[in-house]
Amino acid sequence: MTKRFDDYVAVADADFSIASGEFFSMLGPSGCGKTTTLRMIAGFETPTEGAIRLEGVDVSTVPPHKRNVNTVFQHYALFPHMTVWDNVAYGPRSLKHGKAEVKRRVDEMLEVVRLTDFAKRKPSQLSGGQQQRVALARALVNYPSALLLDEPLGALDLKLRHVMQFELKRIQREVGITFVYVTHDQEEALTMSDRIAVMNAGNVEQIGSPTEIYDRPNTVFVASFIGQANLWHGQQQGSDGDYARLSVLGTTLRARPGDTTIETGGQATLMVRPERVRVSMERPSGDVATVSATVTDLVFQGPVVRLQLAAVDGSPILAHVGPEQDLPLLRPGDPVHVSWTPDASLILPAADIPTTEDLEEMLDDS
Ligand code: ATP
């Protein structure tokens, strides 16, 4: 589907399926079109082009309350004068279920969200996380085909957000209902999702499992939005068995090809995650890509030391070094060797490499 607001393309030709029972997240910076996509699935917006099928039936023009989906927003409105139990009972009662069926469903859902002991309380007597669980129970109690969640944890503090991430995943597993989840928080998406659609400027850039997206991003945008990544400009020099040769960082290295074919002589980007970079005093031997570098800065962070280095050509290199590497005390200015196995690298299509400021801006605005 495509969604235009006048001339502005908010969602450009998004085309994907979500499996029944899947925890599917849409992730991207502010304004990338994820909420608009969710609102089209919910029925609050109509696609300009294309269609949405729910269990095989085209629902593109069906109003929200007639689609078998339910939405939980960041600012969920519980009925303040009703108890928790009555808040959850509201849905099945309005569907005119019998008393026994209403009781069965409400009790079951309160059990799932672990609020059985709070059934008689009013929303104002609950914490933020508990209120959010009431909102979830209320949205799930009519067994929708899919639950749509728009940044539902956005109003909670960081600690509670972490707890609720695990809670949400547990609840989703327990009820087996499809969750479609919108977030700008990559950690949240990585923690909970079966699959993630990474969106950028109205386009779905990549869809995959958290590990696929982290280990094999398709683009420089995905690589830099999910986790930290070293990204360097390079030029393809030809293939070398299963690998390619790339001139990069002032030398030529073997690297793992990505999904996009790059012709010999073509521009490319090399990606290596900082935790895959090894740092040593001696030049390592064996089948590794090696670059000479100088330490420029280092920060001790308990389990890892975050090292900033400069390659011979001046390119920055980031290494997250764990205790197993057993390094001597390093200081800025020290010459070292950095290396990684060719499998730890990935060749991506050439693109502008975001600076630290670009990344901060992208994450801030979200
Ligand atoms: P956020 O995380 O900030 O909510 P988002 O990725 O969910 O961002 P959307 O809300 O989907 O982004 O918006 C995508 C783009 O479409 C934005 O540039 C937004 O300004 C625009 N947009 C959304 N709704 C409308 C509307 N009703 N009229 C005009 N433009 C809109």
C-alpha cells in the first residue's frame, strides 16, 4: 500500500505479510511512516493505493470497529470510575456475551496480565505499568485477530519499560494473538519481535528476524540504525572464493558479500560490528582481515572497553573489547593491530555514512 497526504508520500509501496501469531514490529526514526502504516491496518486511515487483507479478506475500506483488530495506544484511556474488572468486561459485555462467558474471559485475561488480585481497584489506584496491563487485557479480551500497539510503553520510565518488554512478549506467547508493534526504540524491537520491518522515509528498507537484521543489514541506514556499526567507504576489487576483495582503510581486505551485487571497480561500504573487532599488540596471523591503527580514545565500561582508533588512512574504528582479549593497559597514541574474521564483515551498497551527530539527531527526534 501507498499513503499520500496531498503530495507528500508518507508510506511508499509497503508490501509485506504478517503471519498469524507473529510478533511483528515496525521500527524507524520519527516521520518514517510507521504510525501511518499501523493506522491503515487499524482502519483509521485508508490507503491511497493498494489493499490490506486480514485473514485473506480485503478490509481496506472497512471501518476500524468492524475489523477484527484492536489498537493499544501510548495514552490508553481506561474508564476511571470503573474497577479493573469492569474495564476489562466492557468489551465482552458490549458484544452481548452471557454473564458466565464474560466472567470466564475477564478472569482469564486478568490471569494472563497477572492482575487478578487487583480486579476490584480503580485505575487511579494502580501504577503506570499496571494500568498498561489493564489496557492490554481490555484489548485482548475479545480475542482480536491482531493487536496493534503504537509505542505502548512510551509513557513509562526506562526500568518499567524493560520489565514490560518481557511481560508483553510473555503475554503474546500465552495468548498466541498476532501483535503488530510500532516503536522507534531498536532495543525494544530486538527484544520482543519475531520479525522487524525497518522503515526509513516512507520506505520499508528491510524485513527480517532481529538476528538477520543485526548480522545482515541490507543498507547503511539499517546497519547504523540497529546497534552500532563501523562503516567505511571502499571499492570492490573482485571476488576471492566465497568472499570479495575490497580496497578500504588504506589496504585491501577480504570481506563477506552482502545481498546486493557490486561490480568490480564499484563503490561499496564495509560494515563490521564493534564487538567483532579484535585489538592486539602483535600482528595476528591466520585468515583475518588486519589493519594497523592508533588508539585515539578509550572508555572503560565494566564488561567492555570501548576503544576508538584511527586506521592508517585516518578512518575511525570502533572496537568493543571484552576481558577475554587480555589487552595490556592502552593509552591514546599507542600503535596496535585491529582485525576481524572475514565472516564478521559485510559489504553493503555505497551510501553516505551517517556521522555521530546525524545518528544522535535521528534518535533524538524519534
Ligand atoms: P513518529 O514516531 O514521530 O510518530 P512515524 O514514523 O510514526 O513517526 P507517521 O506518523 O507515520 O510517522 O508520519 C509519516 C509522515 O506523514 C510524517 O512526515 C507526517 O508528518 C506525515 N503525516 C502523518 N499524518 C498526516 C496527516 N494526517 N496529514 C498530513 N501529513 C501527515
